[in-house]
Amino acid sequence: MAETFGARLRASRIAAGVSLGELAKRITYSKSYLSKIENNLKPPTHDVARRCDAELGTGGALVALVPAASAPAEAAGGDDGEVWLLALDDGELRFQPLSRRQVLAGAGGVLGFAITRGVLVEPDDPTVTTLRTLFDQHRNLGALSSPAVVLGPLVAQINTIRTLAVDCPGPGRSRLLRLASRAMEYAGWMHQEAGDEKGARWWTDRAVEHAELGGDPYLASYANLRRAELALYRGDGLGTVALAMQAQADPRAGARILGIAARGEAQGHALAGDEAAHRRALDRATELLARHEAAEGPLLGSTTVTDQIALARGWSLFDLGRPGEAAALLDESVPTIAPRARRARARFGARRVLAHAANGEVEHACVLARDVLADAAHVDSATVRADLQHLARELARWRSHGAVRELEPDLRAALHVRQPR
């Protein structure tokens, strides 16, 4: 018969010589709640498991007994000669790829007015440079605002580049395909931030296809890293580690991708409760990201965060059940994020607030939350909302506190924000 979480928790607690009341005090949960978990009357959460692992020194054994979220089923891939529809209706923006078979069967009737195609010549350097600059501006916009704001013009630009590449017989075709692949990868990130994992995976797959056609040696390995990120935000530590290690196994990957992948592996180990493996992976990431490589196209990964290692370490300390240390490190790192990087400020700021709340610093957490909620309202991020939902559950245990009661309406509104699409 498989060992239950409650039985393992009780055995570990007794072996460590810690009373139930003392453990409850250390992890800032009530004794009665922890007793119900020990007696298998309530299911354990990942948060409780991580904190107990940290306090009892069980090295992730408790986290391993809590089921991880499973990945959604993969849809059948392939371009299949797609036609892309971008529909605007009552403020809603909808993107729909259709196969040519569907269009010929009748769906083409919804395409509306065609834009007349002229005779296209191979784009010259100023044209490609301008397209690259436009993509950079879309990334800047994505750092400041909702995915709904950036995805419309971004998808339109991707289709423009894709069309130019098809009609471009010369060497410029590879440059266009590589630029399209980077823009598609970013579209995948925006879909992830919008809470659409299926869309994120679809765009990532398309990005890999176009990168291979354009001779880009890096993006295929980066795609595994993007999938690792999806697993991380789903709370699947072991899945994160496996995918991040696949990215590092690709001999074509450069130092930057290897470094970002090692950082992702470190975060996965932390989520799984393995601090020793976390530190080893983070040390590798530090060394790799310190190298400087010349980049031909737009950089892969975050361009708005300068100290990825410190932020990843602070993020991971929380996952390792050490909210006080996480809060201290994030207090140093989050203020260094540039004001223009609103999405990153909201994401790491939410984790900082959560760490303070989990450490029992309720009033300070509520003060810090104000700036985070302001940023979160602009960027409409599913990643940020996940931590804000966690914060709401954490603060619910302190609902009689005046600062919590004052923050609650704004926090509730942030969890249901919906911007016009």
C-alpha cells in the first residue's frame, strides 16, 4: 500500500523531534489544519509540503507525494498550408488558423475583403531592419501592456514577414524566416501570459518550423525551454527539469540558451524540493549567462531583466519553503527592474509580496501589494494572477487584519481583470 502524505509527514516530524504545534507555528499554518493533513482528512497543498520539507529537512520527499498538474494534450501539429484569420468583433480579438482544405470547403466565405497583392521584390536591408525595429517595439509594448494589446499587430506583422519570405527567392529569405520565427516565439509567450497554453504551444511549434527553414541553429533547443516554462508555471517541477535538460542537451544551443535552460532547471529542482540540485544548476546558469555572445537576430528570452540569477534564486527560495530568505533577496532584486519592464515588475513583485505574506509580515505585504496590483492591471498576466491567487489564499488566513480587509477589494478585482481584446 502506497505511503500517504499524512503518514510521511507525521513520521518525518517525529523523527525531527518537532511537535505538531511547533511545526504549525514555523510554517504559519494552524495546528488544527496541519492535524487534518496528518490524519488524511484534508489533501496537502504544494505550499504546505514545501514549507514542511524546508522545516523538517526532508529534501523534497513531501513535495514528491503531492500530485503535480498534468500537461494538456498535444494537438496535432503541422502547418498544412494554413490560412490565418484575425477577427475583430465587439472588442474581441480572435486568431484562428485554418487549413486550405477548410477554406475550400466553405470557410473562405468569412475572409472578407482581400488586400490586393502587387508585384513584390526582394526586401532590401532597410526594409528588413525596419521590420526588426517594429518587432522590437512590439516587445516593448508587451512589457508594458496586456497580451490583447500586442497580439493583434504582432500577428499581422508575422503574417507580413511570412508572406515576404514566400515571395523572396534570394538570400534575404533566410533572414525573414528567422525574424518570423523570433516573432512567433514571442507570440507564444504572449499567449502563455494570456493563460492560453494551447496557443502558446502552437506558436512555439510554428516558430521552430520557421527557424529550421531559415537556418536558425538556436530556436529548436529554446522551444524545449519554453515548454519547460509552461511546466514550471503549472507547478510541475520534475517536468520542468526534464524539458530544461533536453534544451541543454542540444549541441546547437549557444551559451545564452544553455544558461537560461540551466536557470529553468534550477527553478524546477526548487519546485521539486531538491535544493542541492537547484544550487548546482543555478551555478551553471550563472557561469553561462556571464558569457557574451554576438547575436544576429533578436535576443531570445527576457530583454528587460538584467539580473536573472538573483531573481530566479529569490523565486526559488519561496518554492523551497523559505519565504523569509526569498523576501529578503527579492527586496534587493525587484527594485532594480526598470520601470518600462512592467510585466517583469508585476511577476517578480507578486512573488515578493507572497513571500512576505507567507513569512507572516502581513501589513508590509499589503503595502507592497499596491504597486504590484497597479502593474498587474496593465499587463493582464496569467502568471502574475497565479501568484495573486496564492496571495489571496495566504491573506485569507489573516482576514481580520485591517490591512488585509482594506486590500481585499482591489485584490479581488485584480483576479478578475479583463481588458478589451
